[in-house]
Amino acid sequence: MIELDPVIHAAARLRISATLASLDDGDRITFPRLQELLDMTAGNLSTHLRKLEDAEYVSVHKAHQGRTPVTFVTLTRRGRRAFEDYTDALRALLGGEK
Amino acid sequence: MNNNSAVPVDDEPLTSPDDALALIKEQRRTVTKRQLGGIPWVFGVWGIAWGVGFLALWSGYDGGNPWFQLPLAVARAIFGAIFLAASIVSVIVISRLGRGVRVASGFGGTVFGISSSASFVAVYLIGVALARAGADGPLISLYLPAGFGMTTGLLFLMGAALWRSVGQVVLGAIIMVTAVVAPFFGAPTNNVVMAVLGGGSFLIAAVAMHLGLKRGRC
């Protein structure tokens, strides 16, 4: 029986994971840019990022660019592996579709 | 971003693997479109620059454009201005593409950026050396477009290797072939070859990539 990771298997978190997985390993994206690519509200994105962060699938870093605070989000190795396992599981459920 | 336009999302699990896979594909398509959407414009701008710039040069030389002739200084000024404008547009568009993303290893991109500028300067300096060694105007007017064209083609091939882009391999190869073939037509006809084959390739690449992004094939 193939089980899908419940942390990723929700529309919002799946879209967040897919977006972060499209970046190269270790690349970081700012919160506003991620929000722009997802068309999500800041509150909604924060809520789902927290769930992914609790599962250690994403890491969130706060930094400063000059005097402006910037929040960077990145997919962790664990998160990338979980997303790959999730997409493999989906394909297996669909009979090996690419 | 206007929050009113945000897509409402909830915490509900997806109903089927089909939906989940479709959502992943759709999101990847959106990300690609938003991150690469400016590239067709860059190709288009360079297509116009090559077309107009090299046709202006062709019109500046004796034995070139049979319909009208430009003073060579004016033709060179048009060429310089339009290439400068295209460079500025490219830098602005490309710097906006990567906004908000901090790459873990920028080594490849940095090497690419520095070697691009350095190689164009090198082609120019070799031209200066050739002129000092006695190369005349027609010879230099064959060398410089070919040299810059070869460099541009090579840079596209380097970029294709870095960013795994088949489209860039095709464009880079065509630009290189153009640069190699053009001098065989002699001066000033080499400029027409650069304008039509080189400029045309950029314009076709612009349209192809725009359509590819629209249909989610890039």
C-alpha cells in the first residue's frame, strides 16, 4: 500500500514544495518572491510554511539587506527528498506515468 | 502583490493522485513562465539589434546597400547605439529574472558573466592589433562581426551547458555558423548575412520561446 506524505499532500503545501524544488539545491528565495510565484496571501503562506518547517522540510532564515529585514526560505535536503519520494509515490499510484 | 487577487487555498488534502500531479505540473509551469518570461524579449531585442545594426553597417560601405547609402560614421553610430541599448535592456531584464533568489553556488554564473565581458573586449583588442599590423578597413569589417558572432555563439553554448537548455544549443550553433559563413561572402555583404541569418535566428528563437512558455513546453 503506497502512502502519500500528509505534510505535502495538501494543495497549498504541495505548490510551495513544487516551487521550492524548482530551485537548485541550497538556493534561497525571499518570502515576497515566493508569495508572488504562488499567488498566496502572506498569512496563508506563513501558516503552511510553518507546517513544512515543523516537519523540517523547509528552513526559514531572517537576515538584513542593509537596514531592511528579509526572510529567506529554502527547501532542506530532507524536504527535497520528501518531495521526490512524494512524486515517485504519485507516479507509482498512477501506474508509472511520467 | 495585491492580496485580493490571491488564490484561496485551504489545508484540505488533495482528492486524487491525478489532481496532485496536475497541480505540481501547473505550479512548475507557472514558476518557469514567471522566471523566464523576460527571455523572449531579450532575444527579440537582440534580433532587432542585429537586423538593424548590421543593415546600417551594410548601408555605410561602398558597394553595400543599392537603395541608399549612409555616411559610415552615421552607420557605425547607429550600430553602436542599438547594440548598447540592447545590452542595457538585457542586463535589466536578466537581473529582474533572478530577483528574490539567492543561489547557493554562483560560481558558474559568475564565471559566465565575467568571461562574456572579457571575451568581447578580447575580440575588439585583437581587431586593434590586426589594424596596427596593417589590416585594412574591409579586412577588419570582416573580422569584427565574425569575432563577435563566434563569441556570442560560444557564450550561448556555454549558457546551454550551464542551464541545460536545448534551445540555447540550437541558437548558439546557428549564431556560430552565421559568424563563420558571413566572411565568405566578403565585405560588406557579410553584414547582410549577419543581419538576416543572425538577427532572424534571434527573432525566431524569441517567438519559439514565447510560444513554448505559453504552452508550458519550456
